[in-house]
Amino acid sequence: MSEIKGQLLGIVLTIAVFGIVFAAMTVAFQKVSQSVEEKATSAVGATVSSASSTLSGKPPPYVLIY
């Protein structure tokens, strides 16, 4: 009977550890996702502002040459 209790305890502890790791990684990925979203939004805003500066007669901050 003691052997079964030990195996059940091991299973419960394993599930608990995986749950804690999953929760920590979920929080970390959410923070990284928000950071990437903010950077992408600012990059799109910079692209839009450079396009509007081109339309207003100012040269863009970069030139693409093919």
C-alpha cells in the first residue's frame, strides 16, 4: 500500500510542477507578446509617418535601391 501512495505522490508532484512551469511560461510569453505588439505598432506608425512626410514634399529617411 505504501508503494502505491508513493507513486501517487510522485504523479501529483509531477503534475503540480508542470502546472507551475506552464503558468510561468504563459505569463512570460504574454509579456513578450505585448512588447512585440508595441514595437510593431510603433514601426507601422513610423512607416505611416514617413509615407506622409513623402507626400508632404520631405524626403523619406531611407531610399530603396533595387
